[in-house]
Amino acid sequence: MENVVATTDYKYVSYLWDEEVASSFGDDEVALLIYRSNLLGADLRLTNYAGGNTSCKTMEKDPLTKEDVEVMWVKGSGGDLGTLKKSGLAGLYLEKLHSLKNVYRGLEHEDEMVALFTRCLYDLDSKAPSIDTPLHAFLPFKHIDHLHPDAIIAIAASKDGEQITKELFGGKLAWVPWQRPGFDLGLILEKTVQENPGITGLILGSHGLFTWGDTAYESYINTLETIEKASEYLNEKFGKERPVFGGSRLESLPKEQRLGKASTLIPLLRGLCSSQKRMIGHFTDDERVLEFINSNDLEKLAPLGTSCPDHFLRTKIRPLVLNLAPDADLSDAKEVKAQLVDQFEAYRADYTAYYERSKHDNSPGIRDNNPVIILYPGVGMFSFAKDKQTARVSSEFYINAINVMKGAEAISEYQGLPEQEAFDIEYWLLEEAKLQRMPKPKPLSGRIALITGSAGGIGKAIAKKFVEEGAVVVLNDMNEERLQGAGEEFKQQYGKDAYATAILDVTKGDQIQEAFNKAALAFGGVDIIVNNAGLSISKTIEDHTQKDWDLLYDVLVKGQFLVTQAAVEVMRKQDIGGDVLNIVSKNALVSGPNNAGYGSAKAAQLHLSRLNAAELGGDGIRVNVVNPDAVISDSNIWAGGWAEGRAKAYGVKVEELPAFYAKRTLLNEIILPEDIANACFAFVGGLLNKSTGNVLNVDGGVAMAFVR
């Protein structure tokens, strides 16, 4: 390949190469491959999360013969370019991969070749080789990039894509008609390059782009230049022949109203999407989404589905477009749900019919027939999946599909993947095998938890336990600085998709509603409420003021009531049950000195829990209580005057309180926040699904607190 003269002046892609960083890798081609991959994966205009793959070929010493052998290093199955490390690569003997041509039995026997890829491994610590391995192996280039840029797929998915490719790139890019990835496609790519000497890349119909170079840098520049040229071409065409997507059919609601509609509607959608298993939701009103869903062409394009296999696998055959006016009155949840049920039943019937007319004798059974992508014209797009990351990424993929449709319609006519081809990918036996190999879901997978006062102490311990068991959580606190610190901690420890945050004073109805709106927009609703926010005041009866009394009852009793009330409204919309856990106290059952306000408020919390359990059982909402005692670690309660008050009441020093509390228990144990978190998980983890109205003491054993 000719020497590439680089330019950093790009408009539609990002030039991220740092020569100082690159030179630090010296002649380590694998390190340069990883560096290049990370740069390409950092620009979502070039490829999607976990999409595309890259490779390089190096000379290595065979560990057995000590002879020089050529090895191909390629991104392994399921990896992501943006975060790729060497552990995510597959290292294979190139000669052995080529020798597989001798045993290949034809297109009908494609799938049997994948198992043979592992017999070609040079690096025994390799990631499992992907289906795209032969596509890289059979191309005679040192460095290869295979990406799914929106601009390229727009050409690849257009009716006149082949002719446009020829004219736009002057014969430097060859066109390969659609074929499912696999061994045979690798042979086709090899033949295409042989028949078209001097080309710098390949466009795969409905699929993506292959580019290459003699060095990592040349491959990188070739990739950027190719995508930049296609992007520039598309942008010159937008709105020239006809309005984008045929022009606007309706106007979006103002931002605040869109979010209001979305937060009101999404629990209903989530409940319907969770008819087979609980789903987590995601909402976006991205400008690109609004342009598409408000357009005249929505009705024509949405049913066509997506073209690129990566897009399709994440978003299903087609979205559900809601037949609901943007300004529809959503206040009557039962009436709105009745409308949605009809639309969901129609979607499920359509998906089932698609499965029945497309299936083969050996196809896996039909999977969940609920939509992944739901479009609400004038408002935005909802996506639902097994976890937050998958729901968010599915949304991102559909935005890529929108970009593709926009580009294809601007230059020609968009063509979705043929239905049978789409089915053969969705229900590919290799994909099914991959699904079957996935780890068993954690006990709280698909669950959304809102724990009040979760920026520290018991609340944060509960939130951590729930995330570790698969849930997503809404962290909240009335102290903004404390909440921000907790959010940063969760981001570092669990990633951005594990949590959301909301300022919440449980005595303020507007803040409660806003917290539930955030839970809805972030995740789709709520399944578990933990009423944990609290405070303690320890005073003699003569020192206890009316202000003290009102504060205790407002936070502990009214706060528990108001949060539960708001939660029940969401849970009833979802109609998939739920859990309310109330963190009460040993003091709800035990009479102690200097404790009239706090102890009686805790008793009220306990009985309110019983009353709620009796009322909500018919909705499948379980209400249970955890009674801690003397949880001192990282607690706001003990940071105030409570510790001094209790020490005075018991005639000990403050620093002696932990040991004092432990010695008075039957087990002689100090109680930690993690102990309370474990008790909460015991109630919601799946083993006690038929229990409600219960009290679980976590106090080390205080006989006076035994429930009788």
C-alpha cells in the first residue's frame, strides 16, 4: 500500500492518534493493534459498542518447533474495541486457518467451521475466536479494520449502494453483496481482493466496511479517510432532493413535557415488556430520534427494520410505534394501559407470525416476543432489556439504524435486511449457543431498588449489596455533597449503568415525586423500596421538645408513608408486584430510657408496615421489616447527639458504646451495616417470595425485642 500522508483536519470523524504514545510501543504490533482498536472504539461514529473487529499479523516463534510462524491476532468473540486488551484477542496460526479450506464442505456446513477455529490457536490464553475470524485471515494484509460506520452502512443499505460505491470511491473500494458472516464470506472477500488489485477497502452490502494498511497507522488513516469521504457525501445530500425523512409530520413536545410523559408512561411499558421476565428500561429524546419519529417517513421506514446484523441483533426485527398522541392524557393509568395492551398484543402476534413463517426444523424455540424498541412520536424512544447497559446500548444501536436510514434515503432508497436473513441471524444456532453459555442471572437481575438515605451507613451498604446481586439502584440523600460522593464511589466500583442519584428529603412530596421520576427515566420504574432514611433524638421527657417530636414523626413515620405511597402507584402501573422493606429498630419493641419520641415513632413505623402488608398483598406487593440495633459504623445518626444521649442514658462513655451494645446481646456481636444489607437481601433474593408482614431482628439477640 502507498505511504499515507495523514491529516488531522477531519469534520466527521475524530483523529485521535498520538505519535508519542504510539512510538512508546516500539515494534510491538499487537500493542499497536490494541491502541488502534481503542481509538476506533472511542468514536461511536465509527463503530458501536462491541461491534466490529480489528486484526494484525505478526511473525512469532512456534513454542514447539522454534521456527518462525505467521500469527493473526484478531478481536475475539464478544469483545469491545473501545476497551479491548490483549486478553480480548484471539491469536491463531495463519497457515492452519488457511488449511481449513481443505475441509470446508460448503455453505450448508458453515457452522461446523467455528469449532475448528480453536484448533488453530497459537496463544492458548486466547479469547474464543469470533465468526469473523476467516474474514481477516483470508485478506492478505498486515493490519485490517472491520467497522460498522453509519455513513458506510447508509450506502451499503441503499438500493443503489453498489453503483454509489463505484462512483464515490472511483473503484478503490469493491462491493460485496450481502451474505451472512462466516467461512464462505471470508473466501468471497479473498477472491474479491484477488480480482481487484490495488483496492483499499471493501463495502459489504447491508453490513459494513473493511479497510487495511501495511502498518497500524496506515490502516487507521485509511479507515478515517474512507469514512470521512462517505460522511461528507451524505451530508451534502441531506435535504437536497427531498426533505429529511419526508419532512415533519408533527412537532415534539417541549423538553419538560416530554420527560413528564415519558416518566408517567414508562412503568406501564415496562410492566408489559416484563410479561416473560423483568426488564430494565432506558429513555432518550435525542434530536436524531425526534427527527425520525416525528417524520412523514416513520410509517414507511420503521416496519422495514434495521440492516446491519449488529444493529438487528440488539433491536429485534422491528420497533413498536405507539399509537398514542403526544399530548394524550396519561393520568388514568388503567385507561392508558388498556390501549397499550391492544398494541402489545398486536406486536406479539406479529413477532410470533414472523417466527412461524421463518423458522427451520432445527431453529431454537421462539424467544420473548415483546418489543425491545418502542417509539412514541413527539416524545422519544424507550428500550427494554435484561439490564441497564443492554437497554442503553440497544437504544444506541437503534440511533445508528436511524442514521443509516436517513443517509440511505438521502442518496437512494433504504432497504432493510430481508426477513428470512434477519431471522437466520437472530435464531442462528451459534448465537443460541452463545446465549446458552451466558452466566446464570444474579438473583436481583432486572430489579430496580430505591433505598432512602443511601449515601452512607446502612443505606449505602444495602445499595451495594443489591447491586452486587444484580439490581440497579437509585441512590438518594438530602445532603448533596454526601450523595455526590456516594455516586462517584458507585461509578468507580460498579460502572455508570448500575445507579442513578436523586436529592431526597422524605418529608417533601415534590422531592419524592422527582426521585421516582428519575427512577422511571433511568430504569423504567421501581421494584424494591427500602425505607431507611432516619434520625435519632435521645432526650429525657422533660428535655424533649415539640420540634423534636414533629421532626421524628415527619421523617420516620410520615416519610415512610409518603415514599411507600409513591412507590405503590408505580408498582401498580407495572403490575408485576414489588417489595417494600422498612428499616425500623429494636426500639419499636423495647422500652428504654430517654427514648419517648424515637421509640414511639419506630413503633408506629412497625405497625404501619403491618397495615401496608395487609392492604397491598392483592397487588403482589410484599411489605417486611428489618429491626437493627446499635449500627454505629458510618451512620449519620451516631454523628449527631444520639451517641452522647444513649451513653448518658446507660452511664457509659461514648467510645464504650459498641462494646456495651455487643455485651448485652445473646451473641455478643457488634452489628455492622453489611448485616442489615444481608437481611434485606434475604427478603428480596427469591427464597422468601411468599412471605409478607414479617419482622427480622438483626440485633445480635436482644431477648426483650423478640417478636411475640
